[in-house]
Amino acid sequence: QVQLVESGGGLVQAGGSLRLSCAASGSMFIINAMGWYRQAPGKQRELVATIISGGSTNYADSVKGRFTISRDSARNTVYLQMNSLKPDDTAVYYCNARGLWVQSGKFEVWGQGTLVTVSS
């Protein structure tokens, strides 16, 4: 019942900025954590940043100081502000959410991804 939709990807020059958004829709669920992952061609998917319900955040070393993850719990939306983008940031960025169904049980869902391309 949970669906994630990412947006905000695009083409930017090195040093530029993008803001990604991911909105969770559905019903009968509670989001505990949301995060951003990315996958470049020929590479494994890697964690970029996560944020949990208590507000704690984690960042990959490669993006610390440049990316900021935030969450609007009321709208079940997570954002990723990406500054000082580098060509190595080029990837498809996927939103992830973990939570609980109101009745019982856990879930994990992924969005379709949004492509970020950073040119030299």
C-alpha cells in the first residue's frame, strides 16, 4: 500500500545543486526511517543518507558536508539537498522507506529512482 515517488533529478554542472524529493503515499502505515541510496552503472547500490523518526541522520563519507537529508513527517516526504555536486555523484537516486503497518508487521519499499547527472 505504500508507494514512493522521487523527483528532482536532472543534469547539472559540477559545483551545482539539486534538491531531491520523495513522497510516500498510501494508508495504514507509519514511517520509521527514510533514506536515499544511489546506483551508478556497473556499480552496487550504496547508501547516501538516512534519517530516522528521532531525527538522527547518517551520511556516506563521500557526501558529508555537501548533502543534507531532511524529512517532513506530516507529509511523509524526505528531501535530499545536494550541493557542490561532483561528477562522481552521477547515479540513479532511490528513495527508501521502512516502517510499520498500523495493524502489524514491517515493510520496506523503494521508489523508482530519479537520475542525477553531473557534468564536468
